[in-house]
Amino acid sequence: MWRIAIALPVAACSYSPTMDLLGSYFPGWMLCAAVGIVAAIIIRQILAVAGINDYVVAPLLTYAGLAVSATLIAWLLWFGH
């Protein structure tokens, strides 16, 4: 019974979202996370140049939220079906 309970959650996986990057398979979520972090850094720089960065209430939470949002958007655009 335990074997069936363990196998059921992964039974519907038809493929893993990996991509061939420089000859080796690279997980797609890691690339999307890197895109999200870079996007958050770019947004932070834009806000700093515009002078809005001083008015951000909780910078750590705000920029972490921006990174997560950009990561999820990249995932949906790249792997969304």
C-alpha cells in the first residue's frame, strides 16, 4: 500500500522541464530563478535612479517579491502550456 501511495503523486509526470544548455541538461526552474533575480536587480536599479528606492517600505520583502514574481512570469512564458 505504501508503494502505491508514494508512486501516485509522480505518476502524472510526463516530462521534466529541462533544457540542453551547453551540452548538459539544466533544470528549467533554476534558469527561471536566475532570470527573476536579475530582473529584480534591474528593477531596483531603475527605482534607485528614479529616486523611488527611498520610499520602499520593506526593501527586502519588496525585492524578494519582485524576484519571485519575475521568476513565475518567466516560468509561465517559457514553459506554460
